[in-house]
Amino acid sequence: MRRRGALTPYLFLLPGLLLFGVFRLYPLLDGLRLSFTNARLGRPQYAWVGLANYERLLDDTRFHASLWNTAFYTLASTLPILAIPLALALALHRGVRLTTLLRGAFFFPFTLSVVAVGLT
């Protein structure tokens, strides 16, 4: 009986793990496998080419440009999203003059939705 109870949480996790494996893990591993072949869309036959695709990618200037653009976009979109709220939180924690007003302005959207649901 004790052993049966230890197995129960894993049985509850099993459907989620199966879905994760089918929809996330399998496509990832299959894409990795296909990256080592010369597979083309609509062509059923393909051959193993090893690292040739990656060697060709290192010489491609468009790849370098897209890699730079992706890195720039990631930094430009992530840093403000992290830095602005952090600066506001630090300002509120240190006790600026308008602390009460700023806290009210920050929490107003949360209370507004509760009030709207309550009135509905």
C-alpha cells in the first residue's frame, strides 16, 4: 500500500510528460537529426551529410547578419523590460516622495479588474 502511494504522483505527471515528449521533445530531436542530412521539402530521399550543413552556415554572410540582428533585438527588447521595472521597484523601496501615489498607480489595474467583475 505504501509503495502504491509513492507511485501516484508520477501517474498524475505522466499525461503531461507524454504531451511534452510528443509536441516538444520529438520535434526538437527530429529537427536536430534532419540538420545532419541533405533533406529537402517534397523530396522523400535524403542522405547523411554530417557537419557539412554547419560548415556551409559558418561561411554564409546572411547567417552572420541574421545572428547579429537576433542578438541585437533580444538585448534591445529584454533589457528595458527588466531594467525599468527594477528601477521603479528600487525607487519604491527606497521611499521616494510619491511612494503612496506610485503604489496606488501600480496596483490600480489589478483592483480595477476585481471591481469590474464584482459589478458584473
